[in-house]
Amino acid sequence: MSASDIPADGLVRRVRLPNDRRTPAAARALVRSVLEEAGLDALLNEALLLTTELSTNAVVHANTELDIEVSADHAGLTVTVTDFAPGPVEQLAVGPRNESVDIGEVAERGRGLLLVDHFASRWGTVHEGTGKGVWFRLERTIAVDSTTALVPATNVLEAGTPSVGALTALLQINPERQTEEALADFAADLLSRLSRLTGAAGGVVRLDRGDGTGRQLLARHGRQPREDADTIRVPLSVHRPYSGELELDAAPTGYAQPLATIVAERFSLHLENDRLRRADLRRQTWLTFLAEASELLAQSLDVNLTMALIPQLVVPRLGQWCAVHTTDAWGRLQLAAATHADESAVADLYETLAETGPDAILARLEEASRLGTQVMFGTPNEGFAVPLVARGARLGTLAVGKHAKHRHDADEVAVLEDVARRAALAIDNARIHDERRKVARTLQESLLPPALPHVEGVGFAAEYVPTGSEVGGDFYDVVPSGEDQWLVVVGDVSGKGVQAATVTGLVRDVIRILVDDGKPMSEILCRVNRTLVQRGGGRYCTLAMASVQRERDGTLAVCLHLAGHDRAVLVRSDGKTSFVGEGGTALGLLETISSPDAEIRLTPGDSLIFYTDGVTERRRGRELFGTGRLREAAAPLAGYPADVMAARLRSITINFSVEEPRDDIAILVLRNDA
């Protein structure tokens, strides 16, 4: 379309753009398309230059969305850039074109308007509703030759004013990629172009990323500005923790100062993108750290191990030192664990943070625990404490010392508070698990005899290994049933937990009562079976029951009944082994049971080993310990006392696998010690 083809009412394009570093490029694309459609290519350089200036200025200072309106007619082009930030547009007082403007009298945000005032035919500000902005008009009559963009940067339209093409080329360059090396190369390129435009001898860009390394030299071109010389210094428009400045070895006269300001703003856009990219990567790193910390804390159900693990997670990533204090039954803080990045300082740290340490530190820790809020404490152990709170209960404090080079930033504080919450839950879970384990052990001990009978010439010994925090159904007992008579019982109730423990106690008590009443074993088994069918709640029990009678010649006569239980191992005094007993019906499954008896005579030195399935079903991967290994392990123990045999068998069973036992282990040894 040529200029003669433009509609009478002109071409108008409007678009709303986000507050993004790519917005200036999108605004230029819109202006370029309108110019091409209207046949106003001669205005391209000035239009792109001024559009870049206004849109970038809005992105840097307004932090809102932008409205871009481009209208073209036969006479020229009008561009309006509107933002929605509160406050007035910075005004620029300018005189006639041939009068100079003192750049020092112009507000920083208004210095870029010098370019608009210089190149535009007309310009002004708009205030409509919630928006405010700047517009400029380019007339066809002031258009320069299209070859202007090809004129070297040293050519000027007026004395001291860079060419349109050079300015456009300067403001439209971008880094190739968002990496630290590419950003440094981009900054060096900007300095090189800016130095040529302003005649500066050199310049530097210094940047502090707020990571504790201080302000670093990011890029340098030519001679580094001297402190005692005329130097242009422009701060970079970046958000915390970034800060920096651009320095140019040139006098702040003419257009050198505004050009340096504009270049600093353009570079600040890319620094902001770098800051956001690094912040995103850092947050992803923190999320990974928190996930790994949660996994490690969840794997430990031991209170002391959990509290020792917490400082190791924090140091040195989140602080120079870390300590965990927990509250006792009276609410007093006690040092549970601590660590320091410098191992030689651990002892001094313990002394400082212990109960006898400085009152000021302990008072701050108690304040954090009492108030449930973050509390700072000063030198010499500068840092802060956060409370450990889980399920509404205050468990103590997590104290963290500052980094070696810098203080904690907002992200690190948030991560530490999250670590404290997860650590408190881990400690609370470990305490709950420990309490459940103690309850289970106490309940289990109540289901076992406090001690086995001590009989001259007869050896009784037992070993019991509970598993987990739930009480099991394995039990054993030795009940005197007359003069030189005993009833040996080893049983296993199905399942675990309180219900299994209830059934176990029921079986044990019924057997003891019936033995005291002098009932024979066959009747005892039938009575126990009937009780389980009626009151067992669907649980069953396997039982090995043996009556032991000492004869005048010193032998032990044993009558063995197996109610669904594994056969006992007979170990002769010469080391020969065999399985004894005949299988019967487990108790609690059927109304009637069958339990054949087996007669065994134990001569002096002979032993009979009873056990539960926790021994034979001990796993090492897919491999079971099995009855064969039990028999082989028992043979070399023929000459040992009953307690040694039981302890050795327990050790052999446990050492068969590195895994935690999945089922309770019960072993009872009867030996003729005559």
C-alpha cells in the first residue's frame, strides 16, 4: 500500500502488551508493520528509535501492562505509549531546538525524552482514566534519507547528537542467550558502542548479585574511569538483591549523560531477566533440597538420630552453624544436637549453646520457643532461631548462624522455616513411634513370664526378639504342674497389634488356669480351642505344648503335642539332631481338633528346642532361614547350657540377614542338666 492508498480516516492499530523484557521488540514490530502498510518507510529509523525509548522506559519504571496505539495518515505517523502506574509523567522543560538543555536539571526518568523532543515533530503527554503516557508525531516532511541507518556512528544530525541509525542499532541489540558469559559479552558490546557514540575513552559495568561476593566487574571497554576525572555514573535499574552501575570515562555534557542512562536502562532489562532466571533456578534447587530433606527425615524413626540429622542438613548450605534445642517435661530447653562448618569450633559451640552458656543466647532461644516466632540474636554467634512446632505442640527451637560471607536472604529464611516445620514433624513422629514401641514392649513383656523356673538339674532358657512398634502374637511359658513336673508352652497367635495381644493373653491365662486345675494336656488343648472359637475374633493360634516329668534315674520324660506348630529340634548330647513331634490342628479354626502326642526321653546332655515361625521364616532377599539351617546351627551347641544355646540360636538367626526381622522371634530351650 502506498501513501495514496491510505484510507481517509488513516490506519490505526492498538495492542496491549505485558510488562516483559520482550515488550519493546513487540512494540517495534507493530510500528514496523504499520509503516510498511502505509508506505512510510522513510520514517522507519526515527519511529523505531522513539518507540524503543518510550516502551522500554515504561517497562523499567511503570511495572504495568502497556497500551500501544499506532496511527498513520498521509502526513505521517503518531505513536502513543500508555502505562497504568500511579503518579504523573515526568515533565521535560525544553526550549527552542537551537537552545541547549542542562541535563543536570532534568529528572532521571525524563532524560530519555530528550531523544523524543529532538527527533519528533511534536510530542506530549496523555492522561485518560487510569492510564497515562507519552505520544509523539513524525511528519513526512522531516524524514531523512533512508540511507541514514548506514551512516557511520560518528556522523551526527546536529553537533553532539548521534545519528538515528546509530542510536537505533544501539538500542535494538540483545544478548545471544541468557548466560553469565553472554551477558558479560553483551555488556562489553554496549560499552563499546556507547563509547564510540559519545567519544568516551572507556567504561565499565559493575554488578553485585547479592550473593556475598560483593560488587564485581562485569564488563570493561577501553580505559577504566578514574576517580578524579570527569565520569558519568548511572545506577542500574534492577531489583534487590541485584545492584550495580555503569561508569563512562566522559564528561556529563550534551547527550552523553542521557545516552548512558538509556543504555543502562536497556541493560537493566536483561539483568532483570537474569535475576529472575537465577531466582527460578534457585527456587528449583531449594525445592529439590526440601524434598531430599523430607525423605531423609522420614526414613528415621529414632528420636536421637533424627535430631542429630537436622543440623547436618542445614550446615553449610543454609548457615555456618546449626543447633537443635528440645523442651523437657518442665518446658526447659536442652541442647540436643549441634554442628559447625568448622569442625574445630564444634566444642565451643556446644559450650556456648548449652544450659550453662551465655544467658543472652538462652533467653533469645526461650523467647523463640515461648512466642512461636522467629527471633534474632547478635554477636558473637550471629544468627536467628525459629520454633519447632508440630501438631500445635512446641517441641523446641532450631538455631542457625549466618553464612560466612553474607546474611540470610528472604528465600533462605523461608527455606529454613520450612525445614524447621518438617524437622518438628519428624521429631514428633519419631517420639510417637518411640512411645508406641515402649507401649508395645511393655505389653509384650506382660504376656511373657518375668523369669523361667530355676530348677537344679533341668535347664530352661528363652530368647525373644520383638519387631516394630506393634506387639506380636508370639509367646512362651513354663508352668509348674506338680512335683518335678512342668508344662512347656510355645505359641504364635495370628496377626499383630492389640487384638493379637488380647488373644495371646487369653490363651496364656486359660492354659495357666487349666494347669492349676490339674487338667490333662488333651483337655487343655480342647478348652483353649473352644475359647478361641468363641472369643478369638477370628484369630487362630499354633501351639507346641510339652509336659516334662523328671524320672528317678535323672532322665526327662517329655510328652509333646503340636497344634499346627513347627516340630521341635531334638539335640542329643553327642551332637546328633532330629525333628520330633507330629502335626496337629491349629487352635481356633475348627470345633474339634486332632493333636497326636509324641514321647521323648531326654538323657543327661540332651536338649529340646522350641521356636516360632519368626526363626524359620527369617528372610535374606527371597531366601528363608528354614528348618534345615536351624537344625545345622543347633548341632554344634550340644555341649552348651540352655541359656547359651538359646542366645547362640538367636544371634545366628538375626545375623542371617541385614534386614529388620519381619516377625517376632521366640526360642525356648529345655535341657537335661543332670
